[in-house]
Amino acid sequence: MADENIKKDNSSKKQKKTKRGIGITFYVFAVIASALIVAVGITQYRMFYFKKDIYQNIATINTSALIQEFRLNSVESLKQKKQTSSSADKLKNYLNDMQEIVDGMSKKYGVVLLEKGAVISKGFVDLTPELKKRMINRGYKFLEE
């Protein structure tokens, strides 16, 4: 009988050690899992707002279309006036004015301007009409057409 009591005491001690070991293992696992879940949650939260800020700070502009309009206007004026000497100077002035306006718009609106042909995604603000309006105000009336 005494041997049975000793065996029961030994088996109950083993069960307590086993339960204690499982409890500590479960606790460590729960802490690690919770830390990973929090880290992933924080990362996703930050990426959501980071991505949102990027999309709000990018706009497109179609300078190639405006340059093409200038070229077409130059060809028409060459046919009518037969002058070739000042066309390179006019193009240089046109491009300088356009660059100045684009830089000013970028600073005013706080955006990075990308060429419209370089962006595949939709949803960006197109500032080409604003550029065109400012170029017309600078005296490039052929853009009104």
C-alpha cells in the first residue's frame, strides 16, 4: 500500500511537471505569435498610409502633346512665312517657359509630376490642362485651338 502511495505521488509529480512544461511552452508560443501578429499589423497599417501618400503626391502631365502642338504650329508658320532661322530659338524659349511653369506647378501643388506616357496606372491627377492654360497666358495662343 505504501508502494502504491509512493507511485501515485511520483505520477502526480510527473503530471504537474508535464502540465507546467506545456503551460510555459504555450505561454512562450502565445507571446511569439502575438508579437508577430502585432508586427504584421503595424507593417500593413504603415504600408496602407505610405501607399496612400505616394498616390496623393503624384500627378501626370502630357508635355509631349504640347511640344507636338508647338511643332505643328511651327510647320504651319514656316509654310506661311518661309522663316527658318528663329524656329530653334522659339523652341528653346518654349521649352524653357514650359520647364519654368512645370517646376512652379510642382512646388505649388506639392506633387511629383510624371510624363503621362510613362504611367500605366489610372487614378493620378492630370495637370496638363493647367499647364496648357498657363502656357496660353504666357502668350502661346496657338494652344487655344
